[in-house]
Amino acid sequence: MWRFFNPNPLGRSVGDCAVRAVAAALGIDWEEAYTMLASNGYQMGDLPQANSVIAATLRKAGFYKAIVPDTCPDCYTAEMFCEDHPNGVYVLGFGSR
């Protein structure tokens, strides 16, 4: 089920997608998610919004990565994923593997 969620303290929704996604997935506020990503990015020598930093941050919190087979990359939609997985917490991404 989709619900509106924007924890950005100024209500912004541009440039901080990774922070908002981590905050939503972990049930934490925007500031804590930002700090986690920035700290992990610093330790990894990369930017907080880099796919590798986001993945490492979520892995540390107990998430794991699964990839949809590339047999038909445009056939399986986010809506279909939600129908197939009605329970749980998921972070869907479309970045590089």
C-alpha cells in the first residue's frame, strides 16, 4: 500500500531520496538517516547517496539485496512487486548492479 512519507524537516523532496528512503525503511527521522549515510559514505570514501553506501547502510541494519532477473526488465513493475510482497519493508531501487 502506498502512503505519503516525507520526513525532510523542510518538506523538500529533491536530492535527498536516499535519506528519505533510509529513514522510511528504518523507521528513523531524517536527521539520523542523513548522519548514518554521511558517516558510512565518509568511511567508504563515497557520497552518501551512492548505491554502495545506501546498500551498506541498509545491510548493517539487517536488510539484504535481491535482484529481479533481467529477463524482462520493463515487465515487472513496482506495483506488481507490492502485490507479490504485501508484507514487510522493502527499498526498491533502479540503480546499477
